[in-house]
Amino acid sequence: MLIIGRGIAGCAMALALKKKGVKNIVLVGREPGFDENITETLPMAGHQLLCQLDLGHLVEKYPVSSGIVSRWGGNQTLVRESVFEVFDTSWQLNKAVFAGDLQDAVSKQDITCITIGQLQDTKRGDDGKWQLRLKQGETEHLIRASFVVDASGRNSAFARKAGGNKIMFDTQVAITGIFAPQERPVQKISSFIEAMPDGWRYSAVNHKNARFVTLFTDADILNDLKLSKKSAWLEYMQQSGLFNTMAPGEKLADISVCPASSYFTEIPVADSWLPIGDACYAVDPLTSAGLFHALNSAITSADYLGNYLDGDENALALLTKMNRNRFESYLQERVNMYRQVTAFANNPYWQRRHDRIRLGPNQLIARQYDADAANQLKKINTYLSPAEWESLYALCSERTAAHEIVSKFNIFRPAIPPGRTIQALQFLIERELLRRVGK
């Protein structure tokens, strides 16, 4: 059993499989980055998952969240237990240190760990086993495995090479500024979240008493406003009194940019590998569910994988279906969260997340003549998979009412909610691959 990725999901998967009696587990990946300074939230439900691995004690050294100052759905500033009070008690964990704690737990279980820099190549042998070539510096490792778990996070290192298809639902990025550690005592409630015209920001104090402030926006907005530059980022941050009240006056040390998009990885019909955690699907940081998602995905997947190894041939198909359903539920939850913000409803960032329906059910739709339409469809990686785009576009060959197209598509693709199909049709109209027509 080969697990790619030594982060939280990979370590939790290895530990869960070990408890199930799975032997010959090999965990490969980079060492945890202990220099990371970002604090993340682990809810009580996450602690319960750790208890299943006999690791509930790991959270005891971390502080319990004292609440968060929130300015989200209106001008009123509120103090909440958590961002949206979905969870009650939660802990503020340093993600990198926590990952290191899990790595130590793996080492104590005599699970083989190999440090690698990257996955170079992968292929299936004639015997059905995977053959992987991994590299660390100038050293190469050749590994054969009958089953591979991709826990490599957003990089999805194995899934990309094994035919997985990443379906994107936004282009969100996170721009994080780190301020120098404060000498004065940190106020009891030191975290805040605030909606802004072009996104939202979150801030907390890390384990070194330094404050980090993260702005979440879309990649095109980042480029338009030049927010990757310190001066532009800081000027944008200072637009609000909440930032000036909660954030320190210390010097901004540095800023960094990383992806924070939501996506789902569609995998081909296969019985010898599966993605977990962010390699399977990623959720918006707004949910404060990143750590919980990694743990829950790993432990749940270990249950299904254990059943598969015990002879249940349908176990992995059931797992894939469950992951898709969970992701669909998450998308609806995300819409509900973002629709609470109405002050900036006409701004691009918020428009993209409110999922407004602008297409009437009786609107007639037809293809726009475009000799290159097939190639354009193949390049679209949002809302639907390439095969789903092709199926939807085929239903528009003749002038047809929108509701008829949605109904027919639902027969072929029942996993896709009608609202998503409508959003996809609107997208094709905006791209001028479809057109509205009269009666």
C-alpha cells in the first residue's frame, strides 16, 4: 500500500489503515514545513476523529478558540464562537506543527516513510501493479505498488498522471501578510473576519504571537489590483476600521500568494487507486473545515478501502459517490454563506459566488455556429467534466427550451444538480457557444 503525501491526510490514512491491520504501508512525500506560521481551526468533530486514531491528546497543547470578531452579512460587528457557528468548541492549531505531530505518530507505528521531492513518472505494469519513479535531489526511488492513495494535496501529483480530471469552481487565491510578533499582550479575541468589496479577509495570531492577515480574492482581481505587491496589499487592507483596530501597527514582514480554490477531482473507473483530502476535493477556507476535511476524508476512505481489500468490489465506487455527494452539499453551503453578503452583490467576486439564475426556464437556446466549438469545450475545466460538457452541448443541437435541456441532461447525469446545469448553460451563452433565440 503506497500513500503519496506526508501531510495531515496522508498520515491519518496511514494510521487508520494500520489500525485495520493493513500491512506493508509505505508513506512518501516531503517533510512537514515547520516554518509555516498559519493558524487553522479544528472543531470538536475533528477532535473526535483524532480519538479514533488514539490521538485525541494532540490538541491539548493548543489554545481553545476564544471567538472571532465578524463583520460579514451587514455593517454590524459581531462576536461569534466560530465563523458561522457551525461548530461549537474549536482549537487554534498551527498546521505545520500539527502535521509534524502526526508524522511522529506514524514513525512510532513502524510505518515506512520515504522523503521525496517529487513524483517523476507513473505507469501500470503488465501485472496490474503501479510502477512509480520518485526523486529526492539526485536520488531516485523506484517503487511498485498494488494500490496507491493520493494524499498529495492541491498538487494532486498522482491523480494528474493517472487520468484524474480536476473540475474547478472558482479561481480563488489567498494573499497572506505576516506581521512581526507583538510585544504587548494579545487581546482575548484576536481573530476577525470581514467581507470586502473584492473578497474577504481573515486574521488571527499564530503560536509565535505574530499576526497573519489573509485576503481571499480571485486571481484576475489579484492581478488587476496588483495585490501581490506589499504596498498595494497593505493599502487595500487599511480601507476598513476593523483592520486598523484589530491588526497591529507593527511592520509588515512579508506577503505570500497561494491557491485557495474549490474543486473536485473526477477519477476514471479504477480499482487500484483513490484520492483523499485536497487531492480528492478542496473546500473554501471560509468554511474553516480544512483540517477536519483532511482527517475525515482519510479516516472515512480507510474504512471503504479496508472493505475493498476484504473483497467488497463495490466499496470504492460507493466511496466515489459519497465524495461527490459531500462536495455537492458543500457547494450549496458555500452559496448560502456568500449570499449573506449583499453590500457588494454587484461586484465580480460576489456575483460569481451568489450563483444567480439569469436564464428563464422557457428561454429557447440553440448552438452558435463555431467550427472550433469542440476544441473550446475541451479547454473548459469549470462546473462540469469534459465528458459532461460534451453531453450538455449535444443537447443544444436544435432550438430547445432551457428546462427541457436541464431535464434531459439530468437523465444522463443525475449527480449534477439542476442549478449547476443552468449555470453551465449561462456560461456557454457568455462564451458565445450558445445563443438565446426567439420563438
